Amino acid sequence: MQKSLGIIVLTLTLGVLVGAIFSEVIGLFLNEGSVAEQLFVRYISFGPEVTHWNLVIIDLTFGFEIHFNLMSVIGVFVASQMLRWYR
């Protein structure tokens, strides 16, 4: 059965969000600076530079960053497995 692109994007986005929430919850119980904290909570961020435009009457800011950590990757993996199971 063919799955629509919207269902795939929604499932993977929810996987990233659930992974990020689990990462924050795990971070509450770990000591700061520990190896486990660095593995599960610290993230790598990348994206284009933020652009600021000051147009006298309005100040516009454009940009975004993507944050990846181990729990986000695990969340995407679990979501993809659930998508395979879902009919």
C-alpha cells in the first residue's frame, strides 16, 4: 500500500518531536557534564545564518536552525518503524 508524502512527513516530524521531549526529560535526571548527558542531551545544530533586516518601521529576522541529538535520531527510527507497521 502506497503511503502519502504528508503521512510520511507527519510521522517523521512527530518522531523528532518525541525524541526531543525524551531528551529533555532524560536531561533532568543526569548530572551536568557527565558522559551520558553529553550523549543524550547535547545537540549539534546547523542551518543557514540568521538574517536581520532593519526597515526603519519594522525589524525582520529570517532563519532557522536544526538541532540533532541521539534521542532525535532514535525518535525518527521508531517513527519510521511505526510507519512500516501502520497500514
